[in-house]
Amino acid sequence: MSAPSPRPSHDRAGTGAGRPARGGLRTTVKGPLIFSAVLGLVGGVIAALTASGGTSNPLRVDIGLIAFGVFFMTSLVVVAMLQLSTRENPPRLSHGSGVNLSSEETFRKAAAERRAKAAAERAAKERGPQG
């Protein structure tokens, strides 16, 4: 008889070790990195070829590497910002008393106090000459 394996069993989804299932390239970092790397590579090659000034001149690898870095970083920032702008907020953020809800309640309370004070002043003015 053999003893059971001490390794944890994997779940049926294939994620293993209790990790949550992933949603593919749209929800991971790989998608934007691959896109930015390809865009940087294309921009770097084009910059290196055009900066050389023709086929008789040597290839300008330095300008190509600089262009690769600029294209890569810029496209990565743009893609990350676009991903963040389309991501939905978790439902737990809309419940409870967050910063905006608390400030709204504070504003309503202050407005009600101002209205009550103004009404009391108006009532005092109306009673003042008679009283």
C-alpha cells in the first residue's frame, strides 16, 4: 500500500493551488505588454531604417533602440489607461458610507441647519416688534 501524496490536489479548472481562474489576455498584464513590445519593435525598426539615410549608410541601431523605448513606454501607458477606464468598479464600493456619501450627508446636514437658522431668524423678526 502506498501513502497518499502530500501535495495539494488541483481543482478541476486547472488553476491549481487555490489560485483564482484568470480571464485570458484581457485581464492580465501579458496583453498590453505584448502589444506594446510589437508596437515598439515596429517603431524601432522603422526609425533605425529611416535614420540611416539610405542603403549605402550603416543602420542606426542607437536611434532604433531609443525609438523602441519611446514607442514601448508610450503605448504601454496608453493601453493601461484605456484598460483602467473600461474596468467596472466592484459592487462593494457602492455600499456603505464612502467619502462621497459621507460628504453628501454632511452637506445635507449643514444645509438643513442653515435653513432652520434662517427660519428661526425670520420668526424672531416677525415676533420682535410685538414682543
